[in-house]
Amino acid sequence: MTETQKTAVVFGLANKRSIAWAIAQKLQQAGWRLAITYQNERLEQEAKDLIGDLPGASGFMCDVTSDEQIAKLFAELASKYGQLHGLVHSVAFAPPEELKGEFVNTTREGFRMAHDISVYSLIAVARAAAPLMSAGGGMVTLTYYGAEKVVPRYNVMGVAKAALEATVRYLANDLGPKNIRVNAISAGPIKTLAARGIAGLGEMLKAHAERAPLKRNVDAAEVGATAAFLLSEAGSGVTGETIYVDCGYNIMGF
């Protein structure tokens, strides 16, 4: 089967700075047919304007905190496409107040929300997608170095990303017999809508550029290209992994 016959669903489009958008562009260039989701009516117009620029792509509203909306979406995808071959999960959220001050002050509700939206949503969409991936395929999610090391003010999102990386491994084990691969990309900091909620993002970007072996920050298009690789036949032997696309920052001791 050629890439031109393959269909992927991409979760998490907010605007043109979204990593989901960079991934969608790379997949479309590789010949994939795309279903792209956005969260709600507030994001609908900007999402539809972007999706309209990708030939053959279709937009769908889906709030991943709702099992009913996930079920409705995958019923629509089954009707429209029949089969899926790829899934991109570019979804994360924690209340902004949780990304300030000290981690020890994380609230119960902030912890629950960060894990529900950023972690459980991957399990929910993977479970819904698996029956449509009868020919096998790949799933990719987005993580960050704060899962592994303490990043000041990343707080509960670091714990959620650690849970997300463990989830990738458990899903890879469950779905491997169906020839479905599950991987995470750990991207360096990028100026996305979500990242703007992290206090000190400018300092983080500066520190990464200074310390990374490539002496710069990663571009969203580079993350997109890695996702396209992981979902393609070229990535057919890779599953359960966290792939760093951060200009080498994670290898440095100081």
C-alpha cells in the first residue's frame, strides 16, 4: 500500500503555530489523506481556514474529554474513510495557575485535569482508533523533557508527560499484536499557543539554544518530519519509544 492511499487522524489543531499543524502539513506533503480535529466552536473558524489549505483534508470537532464526542468522531471516520492507518495526538493542557509557583501546591483538580486531557485522552482515542486500523499503522503523541528532568514551572505537566510516556509503552505492548505502533516525540520548546501558558518560556528557549549541540531551537516542521517518518513504512520497526527532536539538548549534562 502506498502512502497516497493512507488516512490519518490528527488531534489538536488550534492555530498555525500548533505542532499538530506542522505534522499535518508534512503528512499531506507525503500523500496522506487527513482528518484533522479541533476542540470547540471557538477554534472552528481558524481551524477550518487552515484545513482548507490542505487538499483532501477534512475538519471535525472533537473535545477529547468527552467519550461521546470521541465515539461520534470515530463513527464519522469509519463511515467516511473505512480504514485508518495513522493517528497523531497533539493534545495537552493544565490550568495556567498550575504552571506558576511550586509543584508542591498542585491542586487536586489541576492534577486531574492535566492527566485527563494530556494522558487519558491518548488511551481513549487509541482504543477508538484500533478497530479502524485493521491493516496496522502508527500512532504518535507529543511529550517534553520535563517528563524526565525537573523543568522549573513546568510542574504538573512534567508529571503528566511522564505518565504519557509510560502510557505509550503500555499501549505499544497492547496494540503491537495488531501491527499498530505507538511512539512519542519529545520536542524541544516551541512557541505554540499551549507553550505560552508556561511562565518563563523565553528563558527556556534561550537556555535550550545556548546549550543544545546544534546551538538553536527546534522548528515545528522538524517535529512534523519526524512524525511523518514514524507513521511511514520507514518507521515500521519502531514502537514504544520516545524520540527526542530537540537539537540534542537532552544529551547534555550542563
